[in-house]
Amino acid sequence: MLRNQKPSFKINGALSKAYKNVRWDSFNSSKVILEARAIYFDYLLNNKQRTRPIGVILKPFRLGSVIHKNYTILPDEIFIPIDVILHRH
């Protein structure tokens, strides 16, 4: 997509803060958050870029990613917001 070009369609709820509606007791959230923290702190140690990310995407059977802008989450991915990673929820 080119800069400043509007998308040709809208996905309802795609930009919502859906993670607030996630029931953290429905899975092993402590393990997920620990994994996201490990990815985030590894990012801090190995990157000179110091812009604040919005969160971490966890991908099954692969390393996760630190993200800095809106990202389309695939069905098998989990988004952990930076406030949860840093205990600011």
C-alpha cells in the first residue's frame, strides 16, 4: 500500500484493542507473557533503535517479533501489548 492511500475495504474490529477482552485465565498467560518479555528484552539488548514498540507478536514454532506499528495478526499468532509486558495493565 502506498503512503497516505486509504485501504479499499475495512475489516471491522481490526484496529480495536481486542486484547482487553481476552480472558487471560483461558490459557497459560504467565508462560505467554514470559516469552514475550524474553523477546522484548532480547530486542532491547541487540538493537540500537529506541522507539517504543506497541507490543510483541508470538508465532508458533518460530521466534516472535517486536512491532512498532499496527500489524495484521494471523490466526495462529498472539499479540501481547507492551503495557502487559511491562506490567502496566
